Amino acid sequence: MKTLLPTSTAGSLPKPSWLAQPETLWSPWKLEGNELTDGKQDALRVSLHEQQQAGIDIVSDGEQTRQHFVTTFIEHLNGVDFEKRETVKIRDRYDASVPTVVGPVSRQKPVFVEDAKFLRQQTDQPIKWALPGPMTMIDTLYDAHYQSREKLAWEFAKILNEEAKELEAAGVDIIQFDEPAFNVFFDEVNDWGIACLERAIEGLKCETAVHICYGYGIKANTDWKKTLGSEWRQYEEVFPKLQQSNIDIISLECHNSHVPLELLELVRGKKVMVGAIDVATDSIETPEEVASTLRETLKYVDADNLYPCTNCGMAPLPRDIASAKLNALSAGAEIVRKELSA
Ligand SMILES: [Zn+2]
């Protein structure tokens, strides 16, 4: 990446209201059949265009073709029964009715590869593609087959690796694994979570990222955040082992969070996607606020390794707000770029 401080988003962006109900997670599609297929592609084009208009350097599909960052991937796999549901606690936080693993899991065919090829055709800019991480996947399921979180995560890691290799072949430059569960299950992360992630990236030549956040700005997450105290030191538990891992980039929540930024020192040497946009509020950051978050992280991250980003996905936000936040991200990065090159 030649651009200094290349900007990107953590992943999801709002969908147009003709495609899905706005400001809603797991929003049902408003189209079906071929119209839905075409509608998703059109939305992807619009989302790409909005990122380009805002001057985002590393673009994505805005997750326009998926209903949810974890569920949609799992829907394409064998071994999971979506009719058979059990209530579990997701990330130790909120109850949800989830599908059941009823047999060996496998990928019958590529999940996002055609979408990635379509995005690749639309732009010469670097593209990033998000996949759910193995630990976050197991956390949204009831496992009646393996009866072992570690075993199921390992099977998912193998499946993700197949998908990732095909995404790489389709021309994706950065493959990102979303692992909000890394902020919750520290012992498991260190025992086998990071090992599973390394299994998922095995043999890849493109860059790889892990996104670890405090979640979308939905009520269950904001309530949970209130219980975390004034200093959020969760990253401290997993950073030392991540620093030693083969993952190239770590994507983190920084702006407006209570994460002590000096924790970034623990992943010194890694590239860091610094969340400089809060996705849990409709108020729009000023470029100066973005710049100030970036400047603060420059104390712990070398400029060459700093990738300005959003704290998390923006799917639940109103479109105009998300769009304004993208503009602020670009403008804030530009302020710091100028300072660095002065
Ligand atoms: Zn996130």
C-alpha cells in the first residue's frame, strides 16, 4: 500500500431502503428471485460509489449482499439446521434464538466469491473482504453434534480457509475476519482461538486482518459497554499472542471508546486499522476529532502501519449519517497525512 494512512471501513454499510428495511439488523430483503440478485449487485455498486465519493482508499462491498455478517455465511454451509433453533447467550451478553449444528459442517459451494469477483470488476482500488471468524461463528450456534467449541471452531477454520483462498484468487487484497468474540472469551482465544484464525489464513498470500470490536451500536452492546467500567482493557488479554501470530493487520475500536490507547504498544510491528469513527452514535465526527484520534495512536503505531478506519460496521446507521462519517474519516486522515509529510 503506497498511500500513507489508507482509509477503509470495518465492513458493513447501510443498505438502500428499496433493498432492505433501513437501520435494522437481520433486515429482511424487500425483493426476491432475480430481482433480489440484481438489487444486491446494484446496491453493491452504489455502496462502492459512496466510498469512492468519500475518498476511501481501501474499498469493500459494504456487505450489501448479506443479511448479517455471521448468519449469511453459515446459511450456506451443510450441517446446520436453521429450522431447529435453541436459545443461547451470544457473547455472554444477550439471548438469541440460534440454529443448531446437527452434523459435520462443510461448504457445498463458494459463498461470497461471485460477489467478490463482481466488486473486483468495478474498481482498480485495493479491496477488502470481511468473513466471520471461527470463534464468532460458533458463538451464534447451538452445537448438538461436535459438543466442543474448539472442534467446531477448527472445522469452521478449514471451511473459511477454502473460501479465503478463492476470494484471494478472485482478486481480494485484504481478507478480514470479524472476531468480536475475541473481546469476551480470553482464555479460549489464547488456548485455541488464535490458532483457529491462523488455520483460516493458512497458505494465503494476500494480506489478512482480524477485526475485534465492541460491536454495533445496538442496545445489547451499549448496555454491555456500561458494565465495563471506565477503562476497557479487554484487548490487553489477547494482544500479546496476536502480536506473535501470522495475522498482518489488527482492526480495532478506538474513537470514543474507553480503550487505553497505550495498549496498542502490545501489537507494535503489526498494521493497525484504527477505529476513528464511532458507529454507536448518530453524531458526526469532525475531521479534527478524527485527526486527534489518529495522532494519539501514532504514539504507538508507526505511520506506515496506521490504517484509519471505523470502529465497526455502519449497517444500522441512517445512510446520510454513515456517508457523512465516511467524509469525516477521509478529511481527518488527510489532515494527519499533511502533518506527517510537512
Ligand atoms: Zn465490529
